[in-house]
Amino acid sequence: MALLTPTRSVATPLDNQILTFKEAMSYLRVSRSTLYRLMWSGQLTGHKVGSAWRFYREDLSASVQMVSIAVPATQTDSVPGSYGLADAIAASN
């Protein structure tokens, strides 16, 4: 009787990679409180797995690209007191 071995690789492309909360913070270069704020404001999509949050790298990249295109650099302060993804990215650079 022969053992069955998988013939297909189970590696996922980098875009579909799942990140932990800390990895998402590092990827976006934002603080813990900023990542929570971006999630609660709807600018980022996260998935709760048990008691932990998980993020698809593709979703984070799409959020960054969407904000980069949608918000010109001169309009990041259009809402007084707001601090969104574009501001977080600009502050980290």
C-alpha cells in the first residue's frame, strides 16, 4: 500500500497572504490605535478569528491604493479633526 502525497503545492501567492494584527501594523507602518481606528471607520477590512484579528494583504494593499488615488495630497485635511488612512501613510513616510 503506497502513501498518498499531495501533488499540488499549498503555498499561497503573497497577495492572498493572511496577516496577523501586528503584521498588518508593520505592513501599513501604523500604530495599534491607528489600525483599530481605520478598521472601525470602515477604511480597512479585518476578519475576527476567535479572539484575534486577521487581514488579507490584498485588502490592505487595495485600501492603500484606493486612498492614494481618491485623496489628493492637498485634500487630506478636508474634514477637521479626521485622521484617515491617507494621513497615516503620509505620516509614516
